Amino acid sequence: MILVATGLQREARLLAGPSLTVIAGGGDRLRLERELERGAAGAAGIISIGLGGALIDGLKPGDWVVAGEVVRADGPTVATHSGWAARLLAGLLGAQVASILGSDAMIADAESKRRAHQVSRAAVVDMESHIAAGVAAHHGLPFAAARVVSDAANRSLPKAAQAGMAADGRMDILAVLKSLAASPGQLPALIRVGSEAGIAFKALGRAHDLLGPGLGGLDLGQLPLDVA
């Protein structure tokens, strides 16, 4: 069984499969860590996969980044399993290898993305990879990470979009509507964000066909055991 960390329940539904246990973090670090710890005992490996925000120019919605390492603000950088990363890179056509930054807080505006890249040198940020990396390291499990870009580095997410993720990974439509009611001028930006996220969700939905039922990790026994 492969343990999968992602952000939203919509991502979890796209990734679901018989050989996978998928957990949607919803931005709740403690819950995600707790559920990953619970599932790690029976796992062959852990992968963080889903949507992410670009931190560098040149990445557009739908582009894949496979992690060579995950950068954590609260701990050491964690290298990914080279064989698993190679399979992800081969399966996700056009993907590039780069560092992925894990952050407890959403990095939503263009200036914050620029600063995050300056500090971390990472290409993409998400809210799950650092947690999954820490659990994998704690249990000595192979670890991989791949993120599909949903918002470019020069995009700032409107407040309504930031409010849209509930703590269990569901979309909080009421919070989005309340934010829009308070600031209707966000609507064009919110529509753009939804359109670009749709491109990323389509790319994520194709991951099963491209990578196979175990997201490239079912044959870990045949891969080099270079666990960080």
C-alpha cells in the first residue's frame, strides 16, 4: 500500500485507487501528520502529490514538478527516493526536477512567492509535502513528491480563493461567497483562479493513467533503497 498526502478532497477523489490510501490535509498540519503516522505502519512508501503554487517564472498551470528534495522551514531538507522520482519524471510528460517547499501557511501573493523562492530556492510550494517527508523520514519509508502547478508565480490569489479550503479538505463555498459579498471586485480574479485550477485538476486526474495504480511506487522493492 502507498500512502498519499494531498490537499483537497477533490484531489483525493482524483487520486483514489485500490493500492492507495489517500489523505486530504485541508491545511490542517496536525491532523494530516496524525493520519499519516497512523497509516505509515502498513505503508510501502509515502508520496505527496497534488496541486501547488509556482515560485519561479516559466511554470504555468498544468506543469509538473517532481521533487529531488523537499525543503522544510521547521527541519532538515528531505531527499526523495531517486528511483521513485525517476519513475515520476518518466511518467509525467514534460515534468522537471526541482526542490519543493512545504509550508504550514498558504503562500498566496506574488511578492510572498518571490520571497519564498529567494529563501528556499524551491520551484513550487504546497502545504503537505514537508509533513509527508517528515513522517516518511521518521519511519524510514521511501518518499516521493510531485506537484502540478495551479497558479503561476506572478499570480496573487484573491481572498475569496484563500478562504475556500475547509480544514477537512472540502471546498467552503459559504466562505467564498461571504468574501465575495464583502469585496465583489475579486470576482474576475476568482474566475481566473478557478479556470487555471481546472487545468491543474485535469492534469492531476491523468496521473493514474500516466503513472499506474501505485503512482510509480508499487515496485519499491525493485528500486534502490536510498531512503533519506
